[in-house]
Amino acid sequence: MFKRITFTLNHQVVSLEVDIRKSLLELLRDLGYTGVKKGCGVGECGACTVLVDNTPLDSCIYLAVWADGKNIRTVEGLAADGVLSPVQQAFVEEGAVQCGFCTPGLVMTTTALVESGRAYSREEIKRELSGHLCRCTGYQNILKAAEKSLTHSGEHKCRCDK
Amino acid sequence: MYNIQSYYEAETLAEALELLVQKPSLKVIAGGTDLLVQLHHGRIPQVDLLSIRKLRELAGIQLLTAGEIVLGSLVTFSDLVNHQLIKQHIPVLAEAALAMGGPQIRHIATLGGNICNGATSADSAPALFALNAQLKLTSRSGERLVPIREFYLGPGKVDIRAGEILAAIVLNPEDYRGFSGEYIKFAMRQAMDIATLGVAVLCRFTAGQVLEDLRIALGVAGPTPLRCSAAEDFARGKVLSAENIAAICELTVEASRARTSWRASKEYREHLIKELTQRALTSARAKAVKQVSLDAGGGEIV
């Protein structure tokens, strides 16, 4: 059974017939967006995290048909004209990338935190990133990168003592 | 790919209820965080899905003029964590919601789904049991209200009849006003884990710190979440002295039906029940004292 869906994917409108059995993860990877990683497949590791209407969700347990009418963003849509987004740049600068498998998901969740415009304490950042597993256990640098991302344009938005 | 045979997207509640009558094989899906995982693991071989995701009738949180708080079944755990009405009137439910899964799961998992899944480990269940939540079930032939304590029938089994959809969760003012509460989830990790044990406590004190009402509800202490009526009856009219707390905790263990599973042994669970109930009671009392002191204009804490 197929269903026609229309959605925005990294700022471009896409319209296609999709198999109702597919997850959004499978659809995106079939379309070539392999920055969306398949990890556990059951919503535990966060490697497949994408933004759906600016909210981080696990695309492995999100049916592709649900994307109809939504704004979907993947890591491929972040860099503009070959320039990394501030969140991506922070991950590079802080050495928050080891094997890289968890990175796209973490970058997407961090992007959502930055775009929310809210200030987050260190504990709150940890909580917001807790749906991502890093098998290299590089959490300290990931946390540093997220904190750096949330401190953009010289304005310190984190609620720590600095 | 998931083994989905057919997929229907209802646009209105009436349409969804009609479809359920026409095609009794349909399985209702909302957030999908339990159902899709069960499909993935092959626990459900194949399925015809009816999505209720677009039904605005089942969305939102409302405070009615009579004081009831109505939670639409499609309310997500993130909604519960962030909604002003919940933070203000039922903070224990916001605490419980925050203990569930991780952010990506909380953003899409629904309260209705957590209840209908029928798990004794459901993080919403102890708080909702303590709050005497009423479940509004809707079908083409009408509506019925079921107390949540009667809705859970056994592991994964709930009292939802053919053609019915859980529309809302209703909390009455006499069940949340004036109460202070605490939910403690015990698990191996602080996120993305299933509760080894869950305890929710709600207390209401008179001015003299006498317990006017106490509710204790446990998760993973039996095949379904449960209330500890004997402990609650004992506590009414008493002060929370160390002696009374110990007696309450003993009665709480007696009410439980914990068993050994790969997560924990029966004995360890019983130890947790005693210890966590004591901690939850102490914390709920501290919150009540703080509230009284705030109400009195920030006077000295007694």
C-alpha cells in the first residue's frame, strides 16, 4: 500500500508515493540522506534523530507517512554554501566527534536547543542530550560542544556562573 | 520495514470510531513509541493501523470551571513536563513525565498510549493512580468513565472494549487540590530506562501537620500498578512521625505483589518499596511545609 505525501526536506518541497510500511529513517536514507544513521532501530540510541517541525525525534520509530505536511531537517541541511553551521563548527572545535556515528543526531538535537532561544543549565543540557548514546563514550567533549553552541555571538546564554 | 498491512488516517473522532466498527481488526496508533517497537520485535506479527494522530478532539490540556483538569489522550510527555497548568496544579505528574524515556521519546509518546499499553512500569501510572484519574472511553454508542484502578486488568491488558478509544484523562479537583506529591523512579540509568520500581505519594495535611489524606501508588510492584489502601487508611489522622512512617512503609510492602524478574529480585523490590516510600513521604512532607510557608507570606519554616 502506497500513500502520496508532501513535505519540506531541508528547505525543499518533496512530493512522493511512499510505502506505508516504511519508517522515516528508511525513506530518508533511500533518498540519499545517509547522515541519518540507523542504530538500534527501536528509539533508544538517538542516531537517527531528525528535526520534525523543529522538534528532535527518532526517525526509526516515526512512520514515513507521518512526514506529510511536516518540515523535516537532517544534518545535510545545516551547512550553507560550504560553511558549517555554528553547532557543527562547535562540535569540530571541541573534538566532539570520534567515530562520528552519533554525531548527526547530537548535532540535530543541539541545533533544536539553540533555536529554542532558551537558556539551559549544564544539567538541563545533559538531560536534553540523554536520548543519544555515544559508543565511543566521548560525552565530555559533546557536552562542551553543546555548551559552546548555546553561547553564540559572544552572548553567554548558559545559566552557569560565568 | 514494519509489517503494516493497511493504514488509515482518521480526520475526525467520529470517523475514527466509525472505522473501528467497520474494521474491527484495526489497531489504534498515536505516538507509536511502544507499538512500532513491538512490531519491530515481532511481538505483533502484522497489523492494520488506524492513526488517531490528527484528532484535535483528543489534544490539549484544559482546566474546566468546576476545577477538573482534562488531559486529551494525545497529550505528549513533553506537554505534561512543560504545560503551565500541570506545573502549577499537579507538579507530581510533570515530575513523572520527565522520568520517562528520553527527550525524543517524550516529544512524541502520548499519555493515552502509555496507559493503553497496560505496562506495570508505565511512568505515568503511579501518579495517575494516586490522583484517582478517571478515563473517558468513547465509542460510536457512547461514552463511559472508568477509574484508572479498574482499567488495568493484567500485564499488557486493559479494559478497553472493541470500538472504543481512550479520549481523555480526567482529574477531579478534590483529588489534586491541596496535595503535595512526589514520584520516585528507581532504574539503573537516569534516562532511557524502564523503572525497576516506581512510587508516587500524594499527601494533604491539616494545619497541625496531621495527615488528612494520603495516597500511595506503586509501579512494577505487581502485575499492574497498584494502590496501598491499608497503608493509606492507617495514615489518615496521624502525624508523619518516624514511627508512623515505618508502619506505613511496612503496610506498603504488604500491599505489593512484587516478583523476581531479570531487572531485580522480589526481595530487592520489597526493599526498594520500603525505602522509596519513606523517601517519597519525607519529600512530599517537605514540599507541603514549604507550600504552607509560602502561602503564609514566606514566614519561618517549621
